[in-house]
Amino acid sequence: MTGGISGGTVLGWDMGAALQLGAALGLSPLIIAELLPPIEAVMVRKINETMQAVTGHT
């Protein structure tokens, strides 16, 4: 899944790609739309925290 990166910070996931991936896996678009945003928020925050720890940027 691709994500938006700006200045070394992940901004979010490509939700169109996420919906297509979910459809390919046979998941309901309504379920994906309900569950993916909170998961995305946590993952983006954790990815950015990890990138900052590795690079030393704040």
C-alpha cells in the first residue's frame, strides 16, 4: 500500500488502494471504510515515531 510522504513524514495511506486491496480479498467496502481510518491513524503515528527515532529528526 502506498502512502503520502511529505518532508520525511508519512501523511497517510492511499485509501483507494486500500479499498481495492480489500475488495480483492473479498472484504465489504463498508467494513473497510469503518475499520481502516482508525488503524491508519495509529500506523501513521507509529511509522513517524519510528522514522524520527532512527533519523533523529523531530
